[in-house]
Amino acid sequence: MSLSLHMSSSRHACLGSGLLIALLSTASQGQGFHAVVFTTGATTMSVDALNGVLTTARFSGLSNDGISYGANGYVALGRALLGVDVAKTTYGEEGTSSGRSDDLNAMQFLGTASYNLVATKRMNLFPTLGVGVGRIDITLRDRSGGAAVTTSQPTFAEVAANPGASSVVAGNHLLYSVGGGADFLITRGTGSPAGVVFGVRGGYLIAPNRTTWSTDGRPVLTGPDASAGGPFVRVVVGLGVR
């Protein structure tokens, strides 16, 4: 009797495992849907090097937490998802009682390639690699005005010490994105090819080279080692079609 129950349990376990493998195999074999979505979420970056220069010039330290918003889209080719990702991150404005204020914004422009681990009519589940460029804009304002630095190739510290009424220091660098996401397509009926997409993205932005700085068309020398890199998480909503 005990042997019979054991054999029956083993058969049920094998049957259950086989069914689960079959379902996962079926889910991962189809072609996913195409999507165009809006994204928003949180991004962080290291601002210690920037703040070391800015606080010396009597500016307030910048925040390392930003809010991102942008757009993302991809085309499904088999289980490959090829697309683009554009986002802006706002880290906010900081000020001091001396009348000096600064704010930080970042942009990213990436081409993306993903592999659909689970590709069904309703779901795309994928890791993603993105390659492109990033940009940082730091706006420095001084209520008292004064003369801005006029050197043809100023240092970052010189621009921060003498920004005039307002100066923008911009930094450009290569940018990589490593992460993944999951998108869900909701349609009005089983036969409808289009619908609303809800999803989530997460990952890490990596800047492998030093940032090239400039202000008002002039190169800025000896800038801090800072870039728009760091972890991010975003929610997405948009349109999808099979």
C-alpha cells in the first residue's frame, strides 16, 4: 500500500513538472508585441565629486535623487526587441542664503536590444542592453550677478566661482544601460491586435569614460569625474500591437 502511494505521488510529481515545463516552453516560443510607452520613475547618481567643487564655490550641494520621465519604444522581431530609450532626469534646484542656487538635469539617448525570455500575446519579459550618450546640465545662478569668467578654456572651479548672473556647464559622455523589464498588453477582446501596455523597467546606467565639459561653446578643463550613471526603476504606460 505504501509503495503504491509512493509511486502514485511520483507519477503526479512528474506529470506536474512536465506540464510546467511545457507551459514555460510554449510561453517563451512565440513572438511578443510591439510597444511605444511613456516612462517615469526614480534615478540616482553620485554627485560627491560635483558637490566638492560647488560647495567650495559657496553653492549648495546637489541632490543625488532624481525623477525621470521620457519615452521608450521597441519592435518585436521574433524574440528580439529592438528599440530606443529617451529620458530626462530632474534632480531639483538647491540654494543658499547668499543668493547662489544650482540645479542639475540629465538626459539619455539610447539604442536598446532585448531578448524576450517570455513572449506571449499578453506579456513580454526581457533583459535589456542599451548603448548611447548621456548629458548633464548644471545651471549656476548668482543673485548678485557680477562678471562671468571669460577665459577661452576655463576650469570647472573657475566657472563655479564666477558664474555671472547665470551659467550652464554641460557634460557629455558615453552611456550604457543594463537591466530588464516586463510589459503586459491589455486588449478589449481576445481577437483585438492592439491595446494598452503597462509595465516596469529597472537596471543600472554605466558611464565608462570621463565626461567632457563645456560652457557657452567653450571647453571646460579639469571638470569633476561625474556622469549620469546609477540605478533606476521606472513604470511605463503606452500602446502595444501584436
